[in-house]
Amino acid sequence: MILSAPRRITGILVVVMAIALSAGCATLDTARASRISAIEEELLRIPADDPAFKVAIIGEVDGRGHRYPILAVEYRPPEGGTYTVLNMGGIHGDEAGGVEAVYRMMLECRASMPRDVNMDFILCANPWGYRFDRREDREGIDLNRDFSALKSLEARIIDDYLIGRKYDLVVDHHENKHADGYSIIIHDLENRPIARAVIDASPEYGVATRMQKVENYDGGISMIGVGSGKAFSQYAGLRLCSPKRTFVIETPTAWDMDKRVRCHLDIERKLEEALLR
């Protein structure tokens, strides 16, 4: 069959787009790149001799000739904390709210110097995805599904950093582009009353009423089964602490950034109070 000129052009464009996508074609988001670079530079300026804070580049990923660091920040109070918390941001590169929330937590921790808690922060687990506004890493791997296979360099870097560590609470900070409110993901049915109490104590934000492709969702709480190792929080619960102490906080991308960050910080604090104090 002979195609008309418009149809031939359309067909060519489809093929070109498919090739570009399969090759991982992506455009650097200069605003996001500037933002994350400024945050990284600020954190790396924390004095190396500060006894309470340790900032380290735990690994780097390559992207078109550039090296993008993965930063970890550790806080240890002078007299030692009674429990240890891990906060993670940026597993999905297009979810900026989680990165901003973890950054704000670091700033508040540095300002308040809490006496009773050790805090570990991984600022942005997917630094290439963040800069290019992509959910996956530069190889098209969804890091949140890679902490059992460890196919991605990012997952291997984080895995190496976390080996041997134990946490009393792990919180993974995400966004949801298809939600109109926030939600808490749990990994053990016994955590449902805790999550419900936290939600009831936080009416000013509003839980999601509109979700997409989310199973077992009920009034702000999603239940994801443990044991499969398909998501970071499941991996963290199995390897780093009890699944009963692992949570994901998701805020809607539609909210302005300040509201997203405030919600992340408020829910995380209430989880700490409910589980650890």
C-alpha cells in the first residue's frame, strides 16, 4: 500500500520519537539542576570537623559526561541518641517534594540539635532523574523496584551505604501526580491504627480522595505487602528495621512546594512520636 505524504511524515515522526525514547533521550531541566546543585554545595560546606554532622558523597552516577553525587548526611547528638531514623528522598527523580522535605529536615536538625535521636538522611537517591525530571534513572530503571535485584548503580550505592545499619524508623518521601491529597503507605496491618491516628491529628492537609492505580487505599492509608523486596521501603523494613517501622509519605504534586514540605515534616514527626517516644 502506498501511503500519502502526510501519513508517511507521521509514520517517520513516530519512528523517530520511538528511537529517541528508546535511547533515553532527555533534556536537562536547568532550574532543577541548579536547585539540587546549590543544596549539595551548601551541605558539603558543613565543616568536616563538626562532631555532630557528617556529610559524605557515598557514590556518583554518570550522565552525559557529568558526575552526579548521591549525598548522605548523618547527625549524632553529643551524648548519643536513644533511637535512629532514616529519611530518604528522590527515589523517583520527578518527585521534587521528597527531596525538599529531606533537605528541610536536615536544616531543622542542624538548627535544633535534638538530644535523643540519631538521624540519617539520603538527600536524593536519583540525582540524574531529578536533574532531567524523570521518574527512572538514566538507564530507565525504576529505583523503587530495584532494591532486590540491584540492577541500577544508584541502588547498589545506597545498598553499600546501608549494609550493617539498623534503624528504628525508616521514612521514604514521595509524591503522587494523580492524587488530590496526601497519603501514608504502611507495610504491616498493625500500623493501620497508628497511621489513622496520625491522619486524624492532621486535618489541615487533607487526604487523597482521587488516586490512580493504587490498591488497598482507604481514607489516606495504603497497604503494601512486605517480603517481595519490590520497593525501597519494603527493602528497608526487611533489612534495616521491622516492617512495622517503615512508612512512605506521599503528597500531591498539585500542592505548592511549601505545603508539600510542611506536610511531609509534620507527618514524619508524628510518626516518630507515635512509634519511638
